[in-house]
Amino acid sequence: MTDMERRGRATEAFFGRRKGKALREQQAETLNSLLPAFLVDLSAAPPEPLTSLFPVPVETLRLEIGFGGGEHLMHRALERPSTGFIGVEPFVNSMQKLLSRIGETGARNIRVYNDDATQLLDWLPDASLDQIDLLYPDPWPKRKHWKRRFVSKTNLDRFHRVLKPGGLFCFASDIDTYVNWTLLKCRDHSGFDWIADNAADWLTPYEGWPSTRYEAKARREGRSSAYLTFRKI
């Protein structure tokens, strides 16, 4: 990566703080012992085929950006053992939670990355993913911070490059302005087709959807969610 690329990436700032409440000793031990085994190493070239990232046979590959508490990622990984999941989450406490659940369940079709998702996206080979999930991303509600929203032309270009033909980009949010923002960005990009025929298509959760704590909070605060699906064209 050139100095210019580093400077450009530093301005992207799609996530906030990296740490929350201090980890207890056992939690820190879990993080330190499991992270090296599941971490995607960007210093090495992507393996060929990319499915060999996983120690178990997988047929399809799926990326979740900002997995939060890991409820959705873990649910999907256990539900679909033939899919390899890569989860990105810079927040240390969230990473510890997911790794703890991996240790409890023995799931082996998960790999993780603990920094800026754009670094992983730029590392991935062309047309290597079947699906990208961006679920309840930070909405950066203040107008002056909208440039930090992950959905942008630049990142949609990244999505388009790494998705296979016909691959899916799934976006969920309870923030109307971000839902509208995403619809407009994908429309203007022209590389994605919004899969929706009527309101039920975006108001109905994805098949097998496990409600997350973020979604529960939105419900308590009176906000409904939208579930958008775009297909690479």
C-alpha cells in the first residue's frame, strides 16, 4: 500500500471507538488464544481457492461487515455449515463475544478480521463472494458525518468487484435517512438491482432472520426496520 493510499484510507473512518468496558481476565484470554486461529492474514496473498481459508469444506462465501454482538453471524454459520463466513468487527468487546461463542459451539466455518473492512475488501480476489451483509451499520445521523456512512460509491465499487455475478448485497437498518441514502447510492451506482416488487419485500425480515439486540432496541424506541436486497448486475 502506498503512502497516498494510506492517507486516503485514514479519512474513511467508518467506525468509532475500538474498545469499551475492559475485558475480564478470562475474556482477554479467550480473545488472545482464539483470535490468531481465526484471523484472516492480509499480509499473505489470498489462497486459491478462497474457500481454503476454512478448515472445513465450504461451497459458498459470505461476508458480514460490522457483526456487533455476533448473534446474526453465529446463527447463520450454524444454520449453513456449507457456507464460509468472514466477519469484520473492529470493536474488541464484540470480537471477544463472537470468539467465545465459536469456542462454545465448535463452529469452523467462520473467519474474522478486526480492523477496517475496506482493507479486507481490497485484499479479496475479484468475484470471490456470494453475499455481503451490512446489517444495522452505524448511521452517523448528523449530516456533517454522513460521509462516514459505509455505503458510498467507493465501497459499492468494492462490493461490485468482489461479488460474483448475481451475488447479493443485503442491507438492514432502522434509520429512514440511511435506508433512503442506500437506495439512492445503489440506484446511482448502476451496478446493483434492487430486488423488490412491493413493500412486503423490504418490510419483511430475511428468511431465517434472528432478531438482534440492536433490532430489539429499535422496536422499543418505536422504529421499524427495512431489509434491502440488491443483486450485482
